[in-house]
Amino acid sequence: MRAWVVDRPGPMASRPLALIEREVPEPGPGEVLVRVEACGVCRTDLHLAEGDLAPRRPRTSPGHQAVGRVEGTGERVGVAWLRSTCGTCPYCRRGMENLCPSSAYTGWDADGGYADYLVAPADYVHPLPGDVPAERLAPLLCAGIIGYRALARCDLPAGGRLGIYGFGASAHLTAQAAIAQGAVVHAVTRSAASRELALELGAASAGDRPPEPLDAAILFAPVGDLVPAALEALDRGGTLAIAGIHLTDVPVLNYERHLFQERTLRSVTANTRADGRAYLELALAHPPRVTTVPYPFEEAGRALADLAAGQVNGAAVLVKD
């Protein structure tokens, strides 16, 4: 089978990915073999390819937004970021499996969806409808799920004012969920195309900064320099959630300007299976507008390079013929 692997992590200009031929993987006990139809392209894949996220094994196939069919049954499933947890640690027992010290992740600890096939534990795949295009389902599996968790972590009050910093795959889905809940959404992005998309989706504003104090904010852009500005834009009692596995260094914060008046700074770490089930149930019952940029499977390197250059408006997805 064909598989893209992270051969030599480095800038996309150095071509860190390689397309290779390898054997179709054999599922172990409790695992399923999935024939991949489409796979979303996530910024985490870019961090892995460029070396910002240290590889956990050599020549791993990235991709944790895979939609495909289970070999032998034909069931349509999605394979997401969270691959396994121990189930016995205090975090797992408290329903916080995203914090499990033994957690493993698709496309990082095990080969992901940048391949013709992948294996995944049956208990961690998500059933999906067979009549929805795979390209439209793929971004829901990470961009949607992590945005859903970030929205919960930022403690947005009913009818509140939400700032969204960066407006890519996850942000454009999260904005729609917040607006559907009655929030006033302000998108902060430098991209003219992203500003246009944000306004089309119902954002109250899209620009360099929010026009009013915010009750909550989510930082999707992996840029630590934005943290002080996002905190300063919060109203009293506001919360900033950082949604991402990688963030550049955060500048020194000033307590009075950035944190006083009970402003809160929170991280978002992966997701639980319950997050995935809840978001997918919501998204399938009330489908969001999923803005995708399709790339042929053979052009995974170009998809990641475009993502690195800020040239993807919405969600990039690798699709099979």
C-alpha cells in the first residue's frame, strides 16, 4: 500500500515527507483495519513534519482525521487523534482520559491516515454515516472535536462575546457552534480570505482586534505572542483557552494588565471519547458548513506546505480517487 511518512523532520521546503510502499498493516486483538477514503490535514501534522512536535517513532504516517471503511464489515468509521488510554489511572477513572499519562495518539504513536490503510482500536473509532462525503466528514474528527472542547474550556456565558484568534479549520467550525448557541463572535485574523469567511459564517466582526471587551476567547493560532493581547482583550472574569498541542513561547505577562480582575488562562489537552461522541452527534444532527480545500492523496506535501504558508481557507483534506 501507499503511505506518506515523516522521513526527515524539517521545514516544508526541505520535503520532510516521503511517499513509500509498505505492507498493509495487520490488526491485532481488539483492532480494526480501515481502508482510508479521506484524511483531514491538521496543523499538528505540520508540527510533526517540521519537527516542532518531537517524533515518537521513526517514519510515522501522520493523519488523525481519517474517514474510511472497516475491512470485512464495510462499516463507515472515523479515526481521530485519541488512539488509546490505560482506563485505570485516576484521570481515566474520573472521565478525564485526555490527561491519561499512558495515552497514545493516531499519527504520532501509531501510523495515521496519510496511507491507504490504517489500524485502530475498535473502542476508539467513531461510527459515521455512509451517505455523507468523506471529504466533509474528515474535518469533524479533530478540527470539530478539539474546537468543541475548547469552547467548553473557555466558559463562554449564554449570549456572550467570544473572540477567536486565527481562523482556520477548527476555528471556522467552532465559530458556527458558538453562533448557534447565541454567542457574538469576533474573529481576529490577518488573512483577507479568512475574514471574508468569518463574516459569511455569521461573525459580528473580523479584523486585527475585537471591537469590544470579550467574555471568552479561544486561541487557535500557535503564536505565543498573541496570548498577552488576547488576555488584555478579555472583560473582567473572562477566560482564554489555548487550543493546540504546540505554541511558541509566551512573552512575559503583566499581572495587572493581563490577569487581574479574575481573568483566566487555560490550556486544552487533546479530547475524550465523550467529547468526540457529543460533538459528532451534534454536527451530524445539525450539519455545519464545512469549508474544505481538497488535495489529491499524492499531494500531501503540498497540502502541508500550503497550510504552513497560510494559504488554506478552511480545512485541507487529502482525498482518494
